[in-house]
Amino acid sequence: MTRLAVFGIGYVGVVSAACLARDGHQVIAVDVDPGKVAAINAGRSPIVERDLPELIAEMVVAGRLTATTDVTAAVQGSEASFVCVGTPSAADHSIGLDYVKAVCAQIGRALADHPGFHSVIMRSTIVPGTMEKVCIPILEQASGKVAGRDFGVGYYPEFLRESTAIRDYADPGLIVFGALDEPTGALLTRLNQDLPCDINLVDLPTAEMVKYTSNAWRAVKVSFANEIGNIAKAAGLDGQRVMSILCSDHKVSMSPHFLRPGFAFGGSCLPKDVRALRAFAADRQVASPLLDAVLVANAGQIRRAEAMIEASGKTRIGMVGISFKPGTDDLRESPLAELATRLIGRGMQLSVYDPYVHEAFASDHTQVGRGLDQDIELGSRLVGSIDDLIARSDIVLVGNRYDEAIQPLQDAMGNRPMVDLTRIKPGQRSDGLYEGICW
């Protein structure tokens, strides 16, 4: 059992804290938001994530998970701190480090009087060189100590997918971390040694780069598949069938998960990380034409869906899904939220069926509507029943796939216009009232 502090009770932080506690460690979660702290201490999840509420409640009852706003107590009462704060895009699209810098300064001050060796392990997504050029200098200045000698430093990126994060934590596809010192490397190795995955212990900048490479690759795959799908459809072909055949060639080591023509990518990682990697390359005078094209292509996929709705001539729109992916209430950079904003701006009447976002509003979570930058009065547009949504709409816009909605949508397919961005029925092609975005 290791005593651990987790800074940031956001998506990554709360999942990490709960899973570390499940693995038998004593965990204290730290956040400046007293509402999130109170939620954890009451055994409630501050976010919507499959299986997370039950796990948090179990760990709090077991006494292995608590939360606090007291940075000093958390650091001095633990052997390592995991930093899981956000790194949103800055105004120039480079990585925003305000939260990271603030937490490093707070932890550094707490380290000044720490009686033993304490490791500071960053999990937030940061561009290569950030640990060495930004985080370590702040920690050393605030603590008056030397990194690698008086305290440990590590970078341990996460690869959790929203809606499957608990499962991903226990069965990861990739484990990589960098450590400045042997004790921190040994700690991270112990935490991961029982997981069914190879462990990659590397230097700090390499670990930082692997995270960006992973996210940029996933973003590239989504836009590439969409472009192929658009071209295939224009040629009278089924884009998903084309990509399915391509993905059957496992010798090129491609994952088929993102190579599925459909709608744009979004969320808290891919958009901002592609922007940040472009800015990182530009700062070093390295051209990045493919990354430039990824964002252009992604924005074009949103415009394509908007044009399909506009071409229908319908004004009462029923949207299925508005979060950036099904199974979560996360609206950060959701392409569906952006599309909804544009349709509303055109004067269209929009209703939304999204069970996870609806649950968040109904439960009045502290992060309700999290990540929604647009003022579209979403709470008043939410509909609790897929049947009600279909009945009140002149055209149905399917953005996310929810199991309970599949049959009602398939039943409605032949009697009202439908624009499908996710393909609710395998093999269904654009025909009559039904229009698929890439097939």
C-alpha cells in the first residue's frame, strides 16, 4: 500500500484516484473546488462515467479514498503526488500551462518542509520539454530543493477513453512513463507491474512526446477515414466498406477503432493536442502540413453535416447526442455541440436526446454542462425520451449511438428525413429520406 495524492478532481484525476484506491492504495484527491471535494467525501462522483459512481462510493466506505483542498496536508501525508490538471489551449493555440504552473508552485512550497522523499508525477498532457524547462524549475524554486536528489520527478501520461475509462485503467493498451530518478521509476513500475501490458520506462521528453504522438495519430486516422468516406460516397461507393477492407490488413498494425468514416472528432484531448503539437513544431520552424490539414478536414466535416441539414429545408431538428462521444456527458470541443450552435444560429428549432447529458442536468452535478462554450440554453432543449424527440422533429440528426435509441430510429427511418453521422444500421446507404454522411 502506497500513500498517494492526486491533484485535480477532473476526468483523469477522479478516475485515477478511484482506480488507485481500488488497487489497494491510500489516496487523497486534491482540488480547489470545494464542491468536487465534498462530492468525493460524500461518496459521489463529480462526473458521469460508466462504473465510476459505484467505485467511488465503495472506496470512500472502505476508507481508501478521501478528498481535500489542503495542498500541504496532502503532500506531506503522501509519498507521491500525481498532477492531473487541465492543459487547455492558450490564445495562440499552444499548450496552456497556467494550471500546471500553479499546482507545481503549490506542491513545491509543500515540499519545502516534507520530512522524506516525495515524487511529483505529472499526468497532464504537456509538450516535450515541459517537465525539464517549466515544471522542474518551478518545483525547485518553490521548495528550495534539487529535483532528482531531494525529491523525485516523473511523467506518466494517461490513455483513458471517456465512457470506458475504468476498463481502460485495468487493461491498458500502452504504458509509458519517464522518471528523473530511480525511486520514482521504481514506484511507477510497482504501480503498473501487474497490468497486462508492456512497461516502457523512458526519459521525460520521450514520454511527453509519446502522449502527443498517440493523440495526433488518432486524430489523423479519424480525418483520413472521413476523407476517404466522402470521396467514396461521391463515387457511389460505401466508405465504411472500403475502410473495413483496408483494416483487415493487420500487417500494417493499424487499429480499426478510429478508421471508421463518420463525423468529426472532438473532446478534451484530440483538438487541443493537435493544435499544441502544431504550435510546438512551428516554434522549432518545423513544417506540419498534415497536422494543419487534420484540423481543416475536421472543421470541414462539421460544415458538411451543417450543409446536409440545410439542404433538407427542415427547421425542426431532433438531435441524437450532443456530447463529444456516447457514454459521457463531456461537451468539451464537441463537434455536435458546435453543429447544434450553428443550426440554432440559422434560426432552426433544436431538441436534443442525450441520456448522459440529461442525467448530468437532472442530477445537478457540479460540472453540469461541462465544457460547453456556447450559450444555447441546453438544459431547456434536452428531451428524456427518444420517441418524444422523433415525434416533435421534422428531421432527425443522429450524432451519437445509444443502444436504446437504435430500434426507434430504424423504425422512423422510412417515414421522416434523417441525417446519420454514426450509421445506426449496418449496411444502410443513403437513399430516399435517409442520408448518411459518408455512405
